[in-house]
Amino acid sequence: MATELKLSHTAAMILKAIEAGHVYGFGVMEVTGLPSGTVYPAMRRLERDSLIRSRWEKQSIADAEQRPPRKYYTLTASGRTTLEAAEKRYPLLAKLVPAVVGPDA
Amino acid sequence: MSPARFHLAILRSAALLVPEAQRADWLAEWRSELWHVRRDPHGVNVTAFCMGAFRDAFWLWRDDPSPDRDAFFAESPTRCLSWLAALGALCFAVALLLPAARHGLLYLQFPGNLVLLTSPDRNSSSISRKRFEALKAHYDGQFTGLVFCAPVRMPVDTPRGKRMLSVARTTPELFRLLNIPLARGNSGRPVVVLADDRWDLPASVDAWLIEDQSAIAALPAYTEGFAFGRLRYTSLRDTEFHFVRIAERSFELLPSLAIVLPMGMLLAILTSGLPGSHPRRVGPRRGLFLAAKILLVLPIVLFGSLDLASLGSSVSPVVVDIVFFGSLFVARWILADQRRRCPVCLRLLATRCAWASRREFFSNGTARNSCACAGMDYSMCRSGRPSGPDGSAGWISALPGAGSSLDATFLEKSGNGEIQFALLPVIGTNGGLAAKRGWMARWLFVLSILCAASAWPQAGGTDSEIQALQDRVKSAPGDYAGYDGLGSAYFQKARETGDITYYDLAERTLEKALALAPEDFRAADPLVHMASVYMGEHRFADALAYAQKAIGTGAGNLAAFAIEGDAYTDMGDYDEAEAAYNTLQALGRLASTPVMLAYMSDSRRAYLSYLRGDSAGAVRLMKSAIAAARRCNVPRENLAWLYFELGERYFQAGDLENADSAYQSGITADPNHYRSVAGLAKVRAAQGKFADSIKLYERSIAIIPFPVYVAELGDVYKKVGRVKEARQQYDLVEYIGHLSRLNQVLANRELALFYADEGIKLPEALELARKELEIRHDIYTWDTLAWVLYKNGRGQEAADAIDKALGLHTSDSLILFHAGMIYHSLAKDSDAETYLSRALTTNAHFHVFYAETASRTLQDIAESGNRDLRSSNAH
């Protein structure tokens, strides 16, 4: 069950990063310091396990800002529950991943 | 190539690994991210970022449950060659990108005894011009040419402005020594030659300033520079100087590798043997394919080794070893791949696991013209699983060669020119004939016969296989293997369609095969197939007898041990089943590969583990079986079955999310797998999504109207208040149960449970349950009997029966619920409370109605307990 899922520290960091408002892959990379080859596969796993879900940004928003649309990730309910359990397991998680202050939030 | 294009090319290359369905989305995401990464103010390494896409893509590729993934690599020879060509090109491209590798590849060789002269008393390889003049005066006769060059740093005007360059001042003599022709201007003015890093001279300079000898002679005496010369003889006599041969400094890569590479390949061929020839004319394609593979792997080995050895600043000498061992490896792969392919159409045989051991094959091998290839042949790896409580068909392991442990030992041509051969067992009473193994020609012959023998299951469907085999038995009525294949095909048809008339056909055809087969180990396959049919017909005792007969032939047929275990499991003899599976494990370790063995035994052991209350262990084993099945490239239906079983384990443990995922994987593997569809419907019902559940149940029933699922659909209709539709489904259950004698046999347990659940025809239900108990004594039959007895108001007998059902401590909520209700009827509320609580703890959504009934009953028990307590306190 998702609530009983034990996350690796890396996965927990990524989950925490998403919860903190780093809602796309590169943002997660920057805040966690993990390489792209770690972050993206981990996010696929989390999405497969229904801990996060992704959605594409509206084309109109991207067009307005003259950039390609981004894929954003958010926590699901079970992802939030799993993260709570992971935070008990890794108490320093919150310190490792600061919350976003800015447009990503 | 611009960096932007280069990065996009990396992403597009990685995208090739991503399953097609996800590729566009995946690439769009990475391209979008790349756009942002490029504009990141912190200066991210964009290439490193893009390289991460390979890991991401590889993960998606590995996680893709689609059987097409394996088939993608398995099927066509063209695809194999394309991949080899692409890999070779990639290795070459990487070699060009890596500086050290490029240097090794494009190195300019200097002819003759070209040397660099150095002073032994100095660490650097430079000497002063004064020393050079002394050297020249003393040793000039020993050199055919001796030249000094002095690198200096000087400002040079370039189109991009003034830059400091390292320029070596020298004479044209240097280029004569190097055999590099020079074009000189007519004016006689000095000519600048831009340096090329291919010249591996120690004076690393940006350009050469070619001057007259007099200009060099005019340099100050302390000017440091390099002295090059070409020895007249092979060594320098009586000298205070040291010299280093320039030619030795260079690594003569390509010529060395060109020698090492064939040596490695030759050694591989000598140690593993030639692929051999095929007994029939198979045309030149096979030879051409082999030659093409060899040609295409050469650049892979060469450039791949160079890439590996060039990861440092220079090409490591270890490149020779890498090439040698690499060529050994690829040569062995080429030969192994050649053997694993159908000699006629060159497609990979589907059952790689089967090929890992040459002993796993049996056939009589008379003239056959067809072959079975990847995606078509499910003969070697076919097996199914009993679904436990629903009482469906048991373990199935079918078809020519399924786990047979035989080895071809000789072949000869008979008088009429027809190729015949005999096979002798290596395991069992006649075992131990390993002396003549290793004859590759014979091995290849066996391979070709396997292609022919496995002819029936074509990708187009079982119908065409049946047609082909019917034609075959008409043309060769004495060929028992033809009947054997046809019987198996009928059985497969029964499995796929649920049409039980095919059981009769399969049985009659296999009887014919057995009548024609010699009474020795060659009868093992028809016996095993017959045992499979009997398992499907729930004639477990007969299945057991035939499996044991197959074992008795000494053929070492692993499938026979598997079916023996399955029959024991269904008959409730769990210790015997475990013993059979242990034998399967022990023999499998000798006669099969770990993957094949895991596929054959892990899902079976998972079921036993589950029955014994070890749900976590059962899930672990099921996952192992699925991983093995995927590596074995098993047919869709088998993979779907395994996912379905995994889903059942998760569902019974109350893990709806994982059950959902497992059932969905089963549907992805085989969209027509009605059990997986019904499993998903069950999960949806447990999640309260009744509309989805109804749709899924209807979809499952449209594929095969399996009575259990029809009844479950009725329950869901009833749950949402659509009583009329529910009634129709219940009527259908009864109708299916009475369609034929065999239907009754197959549906005894389901009908009995159905009647009991509905509270109708209770005496008939009891009769059915008792009939079933005559056939098998597994825990689910005891459970059915207990529930029917309870409904018939025979509580004490029901309690005795449910105790037997609980004998293995199985964590099945439905059994626990039945136990709770039975004990509640006997006023044993303490026991009832325990069992009902366990039922709900194990899976809170185990049944559309009974989960609520269990909660209500627990509440009643609690209230009744409180009343009793109050009453006793009042007194």
C-alpha cells in the first residue's frame, strides 16, 4: 500500500522538493543537487506509484511567456501521506529542501 | 554541429529507448526542460543534463510491461543487423568525440628510425642549441638527418586579434624527416605550417615557422628546443645522449587491433564450435546473415574498445586486451545468436530460456517444413496457474519439448533418405549420455528440428496452427508428434476461448498420439500434455497419474514434475505438492536455466506460500516469476496470467493500489485476458466505483462468460439496486453450469457457492459440494462445503469443515468470514469475533456484501457482549 511505501532518501528528497513547490524536473534538480539521470527516473517511479501526478501547462500561458510549456508535478494524497511517513524517517529532509519563494510556488 | 543541435540529438537518441506510446510526451518534456536549462543563469552543464535523458529513457524502457519490448529485439534479423550497425556507428562517433581515441585513430605514422634526442641529465626532453650543435658535430654520420626546432611564444596577428601562440622555429629538414611534403612559396620567404595534433611530436606547438638553416644557426646558444633525427642504423653507438623513437611513442592502433581481433574471434570459435550446417537446404541467407553480423561487430569491438581505453588523457595500452576479450565475447555471442535463430527465416526462437539448455528438446524430427519464431512459439514456456478459489483450470504446461530433458545423441539417414534421429535421456534412469555432446552440427540440427516441431502456435492465432497440424496428421497419419501437437493446440484453444468442447478434442487427439508413440521416453510429451488436459477438466487424479507416467519414462521432463505438484495442490495434498516442486527445483537446477526454472516454479511456490499464510512471500515469488517470464519472452496470455495472480495476492492482502496496478499490467500484456479484466472490476467495486466495475465485468464476460465473474457482476448490479440485471446474471450462472456434463464438473464448486450465497437450491448445493470433495480436498473445497453446510443449517458439520479449510492458516478474507459466521451461528462469539476481525483486517473490501455483513456481525457480537455484561452486573 502506498501509505506503507518506504521511500529511499533520494525519492523522499524529490517528493519533499515537489511538496516545497519545485514543481518541475529541473527545479527539483537544482534544489536537491541531484543529476538529471537520477531525478527524472525517480519522478517516473513516483508517478507510477501514484505518489505524484503530472500535468502539462496550458499552451496559452507558455505562449504568453514565449517559452515552451512545462510539465508540472504535484503530490497526490497518497504521496502526501507517504511523505509524512518519510519525514519521520528522515528528520532532516525539510532542512535539505527549502521551500520555493517565487513564481514556482 | 551547434551545441543546440548536439543536445537535441542526444535527446532524440535517448528517445529511441522510450516506449513508443510515451515517446512524444517524454521528448516534449525533455525539450522543454532543455530550453530552461540552457537559459539557467547558474551555468548548468547542458551536455551532462542531456546525458541524464538516457538513464530516464532506459528506466522507462525497462519498466515497460509490454511484451513487445522483448519482441522488438527478438524478432527480425534485419532489426538485429540494424542495431549492430547503429551501435558500430555510435562507437565510431564516440571515438571521434574522445580526443585520445581520435588521436589513436587518426595518428600519422612516421616512417623509419625517427628519434627524439634528449640529455640523460635533464628531466625534460629539450636540449639547448649549443648541445644540439655538439651532438650534430659528433654523431652526424650516424643520422641521415638531424634537425633542431625551437618553440617560442610570440604575438601573432590573427583575424580574431593579436594572440600569443607557440611557434616552433625550424628548417624544412624537419618535414623531410617526417616525409611530409611542403609547398613553398616562390619568393623563398619562410612558410608557416599550422600544427596538427595528429603529429605526435613532443614539441606541442601551434605552428611551425620554417626558416633557413642560417636563421636557426643565428639563435642564441642557450635557446632551448628539441632535436629530431633519423638514425642511419638501429641504435646510436657510444653516445652520451638518450633517444626515444618517435614511432615507438606512437601507438600503432589499427594494425595491432586488426591482428588481435581475428585472434580473439578464432579462439571463440575454437572454444565454442562453429554454428555448423543445417541438414536441409536453407538457402544462403543464413550464411550471409552470419557474415553480416561478423562484419558489423568488427567496428563495435574496435571502436568500442578504443572508446573504453580512451577515457583518460591518452589511449591506454589495455586497449589490446579489451579488443581481444571483446572479440572473444562478441564471437561467442554471434555463434550463440546464430544457434538461437530459426535457420529458415532467421528470426529468434521465442524461448531463449529453452535454448539455454540443449537438453530441453524433444521431437521425432521427420520432415518438417515450418518453423516457429519469436512471438509465435509458445510451446516451450507455456504454463498457466490455478486461480485458487475460483476453481478454474489448473496448471497447464504444454507442447513439444516443454521442459523435456533430452539430448540428441546421434542422427543418421535412413535408406529412404528421410532424416531420422534418436534422442536419449540425460536425466532419469537412462541418463548420463554426455559423451557426444558438443557436436555443433548436431546441435544445430536439433535447433532446426525445434523450429519445425514448434510449428503450431503461429502469431496469427491457434486456429491456423490447428489447421496446419490437421493437414500434417492427414499427410502423416503415423506421426505421433503431429497428433501430440494437434492435441496441445486444441487444449490451447480451450484455454483461449473457454469452449470446453476442445477438451474432448484434445483428449481424443492425445490418446491417438499416445497410441502411436513408442513406449519409452518419447511418450513423455504426449503424457504431459494429456495430464495438462486432465488438469483443465478437473480430473486431478488422472492428471496426476499421467504426470507420474511421464516421470516414469525417465525423460526428465520438468513439466511433468510441475503438473504432478499442481495436481497434488488441487487435491489438497500440499506436502506432496511441495515435494514435487522441490524435485522440479532440484532437476531444474541441473537441466534448465535459473530464469526458466524461476518461471516454472516460482509462481507455483508462490501459491503454496500464499495458502500457508505467507502472503508477503507469495508476492515476492510472484514478482520473481513475472521477471523470469518477461525474460523468457513468454506469450502474452501467460504473462497476463502471472500478473493476474500477483493482483490476486495483492487484493487478498487488501492492497488495492498494487492489485489495481497488477491487473492493469495483465490487461496491457493481453487485452483479452478476461481474468485480469475481472480482477480490475473487482478492485473498482472495492473502491466503490461501481459504474466502472460493471463496465469491466461486462467486458470480461464478453470475452469469456466465466460463471464466477458473471455472479460477481450480478452482485455489483444488486449492490447498486439494479435488481433486474442482477437476476439476469444469476440466471446466466445457472444456465452455464448446466450446459454440459463437463460444465457441471468444472463449475461444481462455483455453483455450490453461488446457491449458498443466494440461499437457493440448498440441498443441490450440498450435493455439488460433496461431489467436488470427491474430486479434490483442497482448502477451498472444504470452505465451500462448510459454507453450504452452514446455509443448510448444519452448523457443527460446517465448523468441522471450516476447520479443515483453515488448516493451513491461509490469509483469505472470504474463508475467515465464512469461519466467523459459522462460529457465530454456533454461539461461539469469541471465535467468531476473531475470524471476522481477521477477515476485515486482511482485506476490508473483500466482498461487495460480506465485508459489510462482517462489520455488522462484529457490532452485534459487541452489543450482545455488552448486554450480557450488563445483565450479569445487574444480577
